[in-house]
Amino acid sequence: MNSRINFNGASIRQYSTTFLLLGSMSSYVYARPVQETYAVHSFDQALEQTMVAEFALAYDDIPNALHNYTVLAIKSNSTSIKQRALDVALEYNDLQAALNIATHWVAQEPKDVPALFYLSHIALKTHEYQLAAETLDKILKIDPTADLEQILASIAPENAQDREVLLTALRSSAEKDNPSILALIANLEAQNGQLQTALTNINKALRRRPKVTSFILMKANLLIALSDQEGALKWYAKSSRKNKKNLDIRLAEIRYLIQINQSQLALEKLEKIIETNPKAEEALFIAGLTSIDLKQYDKAEQYLVDLRNSAKYQNEAYYYLAINAERKQHYETAKAYYRLVDGSLYVVSRRNLIAIYDKQENLHDALRFLTQERVNYPQHASFLYQAQAEILKKMGNKKAALNLLDEAIKNLPDDPELIYAEVLLLDPYTDRDKLDKTLKQLLQLEPNSPTYLNAYAYTLALQNRRLKEARQYAEQALEYAPEQASILDTLGYIAFLQNDYEAAAEALGKAYELSHNVNIGVRYAKALYMQGSLTQFSAVLQQLKQKHANDPQLQQLDALILPTSAKKG
């Protein structure tokens, strides 16, 4: 995972990326004449070491690259070198190297605010909370209005003990009454569940800086968390009125109104925003979705059409225009819009498109469409093959579905999802050998997948063979997904077949508790009966009868206790 810090303009304001890279640069080229010879020599050395580091990166020799860059950063006066070294350390998640670089950077340039930002951020990530608090103090002494919001973003301590250590450090810091520090304290208190105390601190921050967006939104979120709906609404209304040009605040209010089912009022407020800001894309998007929810389909179309050329919302606009058309039962229009969707919504849009073809009883056209899609969107070939196989199965042509998947696997031999799709189509009895081969292939590709391990275990259980091996697969799957009902069910089923009724009852009991599935419940009851736990068996049976009164499997279970009932009678 890339751990690079991205301090954007909104976070640091005048401390831009350009400044971070170049702003405080004092490299060897600025050396005094008396040091000229040495500076040139040093520059040559630095250049050589930089090249060594970059070559090491190119060949994935990360330790060597980090070592060279760390040494360079500590010895060098160049901000750009320190920046590059820091980027590399963070990118490869070497936090100790990053801390060393940032510490030396600040030691050399104690008033370089970007360096201080980096140091405080990294200190937090490495749990050096006292250092973080001291560094924040230094930033605020240089710039009392500095926005510290992003420093804590995404790296707030996960456990309560760490949060308390950081809170103690912040509360005792020299700048503890600075609004930004008060906001950080409030944030941590909120995470600790100290909502009222957090509200008090954010109110203190707001008294000093009433127009800071993050402070305003934090107060609103705290009021919501305290279940003070009236207070939250009043605060949002007041803040939106006082900050008419602040779309972040006004849109936050609108999202809250939608959340509490006041969608009509939300739409009215959105319309006012769009009146004065006709190109406000987020407002147009929310207005489109809200209009769909309110069944104002013509209005929804009007808003969403304006986003068709949006760099940010184009795909979403096409997708919801399709949804809107579907709601109006304009199916051909919906299909046309779904065809235009790409990106993260590609798969769901094509699934919806297939559903329309199905509704129109026109699955043959769906198959032709998906074949063309494989040409147009080769990156989605795996999904498209699977979708076609599903349609062929639905049409009753399982053989054609299997042939298609065979072709797909030849074209994409390392795609586990395709292989798994074939597994689901193969019959555990008539296709035993092919199924065995396919499952082995699947586990070669992903040996630790709980889904695939479970599939193999369950297949062997259905075939009632190699039960010892099947149980090992199920137990292995359970290690990776201990709370998955389907795996527990498989393990219980196998144990039952092995006459290990105690283990079967234990696994099936957990599975039933997690899922309340009737089939699992029936297996659980049978395991209890075979174990001799008749009281527990009767209790589970009664529970099943209450929830699934008409299930024929329960009559079979009833038959198990009829002799007992007859005796008692």
C-alpha cells in the first residue's frame, strides 16, 4: 500500500506541493566561492549516490535504495533530495527511515513548515505522540492559522490507550488552546465516545474561528452522534445561512436531510443552490438521485443530463439516467444509457442490462450483445464470459455454457473466477473427474482461498468420498474465514458423514446461529439427535417450526420423536 502523504492545498494553503519540492531548496549550486571545489565534489558524490539509489529502485532492491536515499537526505542540504528520500521511504512503508529523514530535515531547517508537517504526521504514524505534539506546537508558533486537519487524517490511533497518550500530549502542549489543537482533541475524544466533551472543545474552537468548514461539520456530526436531531438541523440551518457561498456546508446539510427522510426539503435546497450555481456538479448529482427517489423522473433526467460530459460524474450520470428510464419503463432508453457506462459501474450496469433483456424475454439478443462487448471491453472478458454462461444455463443449455467456459479458460487460464464459474456448473456426480481436475486447478492458483477450499470440501462431501481430505480443506478454509456459516456447514456435514456427531453438532450449531438457514438448521437437529441430545434436538425443532412452518423437511424430523411421544402418551 502506498503510504505517501499528500498534503493538498486545502490542508496547508500556502504550503503547496511546488513549495514542498522547491520552496526551501538550498543545494550545492549555491555554495560560497571559497567552498566551490568542495561543493562540486560533493555535488558529484550526491549525484552518483542518487543514481545508485534510483537504479536500486528500478531493480526492486528497496533496502539498498532506502539506505542510499536516507544517507543522502541526512547529509544533504537539498530540499528536493530530502523530499525524494521521504517519498521513497513512505511509499515502501519504511516508517523508521521516514522518521529519521524528517527529523534531520527539521533539525537542518527548523522553520520549514512543510518539513514540520511531515515530521508531525510521521511521528503520529510511528506512535511518537510527544514528538508529534511538540512538532504541532512549532507549526502553530510559526503560523497560528495553519490547518492541521490532514495531519491526523487516516492515522488516528486505533486503540483507546494510544489515543489517551496522544490526548494527554495535546492537552499539555504549549498551543493547547489553539483552535486547530482543540479540533484535534475533539476528534480524538469523539473516537473515544466522549461526545459531550468533544462538543465542548469544538465549540471553543468555533468561538475563535467560526468560519472553518471542518469545525462546523464536526459540530454537526457530534450533534448527530448525540442523537440531537433538532440541534443538528438548527446548526446546519444557521451555518448554511451564514455561509451561503460554502457548498461543502450546504451540501452536508442536504445529505443529512436526505438521511432523516426529508428528501423534499433537501431537493428544494438543492434547487436554490443550482439556481445560483448551475454548474455545481455535486449538487446536480444529488438532485438527480433525490428526484429519482421522489419519483420526479423528468426532473431527475434534467439534472443528470447536465452531467453527461462531467469528468467526475459522467459514468454515474449515465448509470442513473438508465435507472431513471427503467423506473419510467422506458426500457430501450435504459438499455442505451447502460451501454454507455464504464469504469467501476461497468459490471452492475451490464447486469441490469441483462435483466432488461430477460424481462423482455430476449436472452438471445443479450448473448449477442455480450459477445460484442468482449470485443469492445476485453478488460471485462472474464465477467462477460460468466454472464453469458449464466444466460445459457438459464436457457437450459448447460452444455453450451460449459463449452463457453472451457473456451474462456483457454483464453484466460489464470482467472480463478472463470474456473470457479465452471465448478458451479459441473455436476458433482456425473462430472466427477472433470470437477476434481478443475478444483485442483483452482487451488493451485489460490491455495488459501476459503471459498475455493470450501467448494472442494463440499464437493467431496456430496460425493461421500475422501472425507478425511475434505475435512482438512474445510478446517483450512475456516482458519481464513472463522465466522462464515457456509464453511461451518460444510465442516459439520463432513463430520456427520464421518459419524463424528459431537463435532458435527458443534460446527452446525455455530453455522445455524450465524445464518438461521433452514437446511443448516435441519442438519444441526439431525446431528443433535444422533448425538443423543434429545432435549436440545426438540428445542431446535420447535424453533425451526416457528420460523419455517411449511418446510417438508421438518416432518421428517417430527417422525424421529414420534415414538417417544407415543410412549409418553
